[in-house]
Amino acid sequence: MQIDRLIQIIFLLLSHENRTAKQLAEELGVSARTIYRDINILSVAGIPITSQKGYGGGLSLLEGFSLDKSYFTKEEQSNIVQALQILKSSHYPEADKTLHKVAGLFSHKLQSEWLEIDLSYWGSPEKEKNHITALERAIINKYVITFTYLNSELEVTDQTAEPLKLVFKSHAWYLVAYSQRKGEIRTYRLSRMRKLQITEELFDRELPGDFSLTPAYKEEYQIPLFVLHFSEKIGYKVYDEFPEKDIKRLEDGTLEVRFRYQLSEWTFLYLLSFGEHLEIREPVEARNLLKEKAQRILALYG
């Protein structure tokens, strides 16, 4: 993977006077384009790599450069090792091998397993975990992907997209990608993706710096203001789900939450998850809609 490859590039350049991008690409099993992207990352990180054109030219490290303990402070060495330990704990591919290489280089004594990171949700299927690993590779190396997608209206479409970013938000994984079918950036929920394939086609697109998964509402007053009253019995979930600044404890112990959100099916399904511990006080339209849904649920068990 990329972290391991970056370190391999440094060691290859340390052991040879120069190497062409083609030679590095063949040795590391990637494209020359990927090598140039890696070289740019290393240069930004302060590794002095030079490039010479013509016969006998290629990529090389600045004369006199050596990667040893003196290049990093003790604190920097510790931070690098800890960062790799975090990657290893999150099951990042090849992180374990890279961690031991760097720890050996710095003569750093590795700590016992002190952290475990699992970004999948409870009950997450193995298929979704595999999708995350595959999409990570596609995003880093800029490979176009294809898949079928099941939307909220249960329509299935064939998609060809340029994957740009993985996002974990509100208990679910999402892929931000440029849809070649729609000609715009779209967001896909991973659990609704099927038949994922990584193609050999490359793309150049970058995610705009001002992109936000949550759309900005220019006229906030058009978005309904919800006033919610929660029972103390479910207070732990209220503090898990809402910012503390939006929660007010009333004299009788009720927790009041005020927030703006669209009147959508997702909103009501989410609010229903609080069961009898929630009362919608405002807006009246939302209160009536939830009441209708509750009555339909009751009818199912009548």
C-alpha cells in the first residue's frame, strides 16, 4: 500500500545513485504515474528528491542525504511509530510490516497492543468491510470503478464513477464520487452498492476543497425548527446523538433539544427509533405526521 511503497522508494533511492520512474514502477508493481504522485508526496514531506533528464538521468536523493535517527527528533520518531500503530490497529493493509521496518530503523521498542480501531458498525457484513479496502485502493490510485446501486426508491442502476473520498457519518459509510452517468459529484451509501469492480482506467479529478457532505442551506428559515422533548430514561442516547449545546434540561428532568432539519422519511424513521421516550412539540406538521405513522404501526399489531 501507499505508506509501505513510500518507504520502499526512499530505501531504493538510498541504495542506488538514481532510478527512473519506470524502473521504480516495475519493481513496486505500480504505474509510472503512481510513482510520480508518490515522489511529489515525498518532496512535500521534505525528502530531497531530484530529477535529471536525458541519458543516465532519473530520480535520486540529494547528495549527502541519509535517512537515519538524526533526521527526526525523538518526538517525531515516536509520533511516526504511534501513527503506524494506529494504522495497524485499524487493520490497514501492510501497516504491520511497515511498522516493524520503521521501528527497526529508529531502534524503537514497540509497545504491546494498546489500541484497536474498528470503523465498521455493529453487525456490519464482511462484504462492506471488503468494499472499504477496495475503495481505499481505488481512491488512492485513482482507478475508475463500476457498481450497481439501489437507491431509496428501490431503483437499481448501473454506475461508473471516479471515487474521491470515503466518509463515515451517522452510523454508515458513504462514498463521495464523480458520477460519469450524471456528470456531477454524488454520494453513495456503501450498504446499497453491489457488484463493485475496480477497472484499470485512471482519472485525474480531485474533490473540490469546499465540498461538504451536508448541504448548506442558504435560507435557514425555510428549514423547520424541531423542538423535541426526551425522557430522562433515554438521556444517554440524547447526549450521544446531539451536541450538548443544543440540549436543555427542564425543571421536570425532561431533555429539550432544538434543531433544524428537513421533513423527510429519514427524519421520521430516525425519530421513531427513540420510541415512547420522545415527544415532538414543534413543528405541528411533524407532530401530526409522526402520530399518523405511529397509528399505522399500531394497526399492524391490532
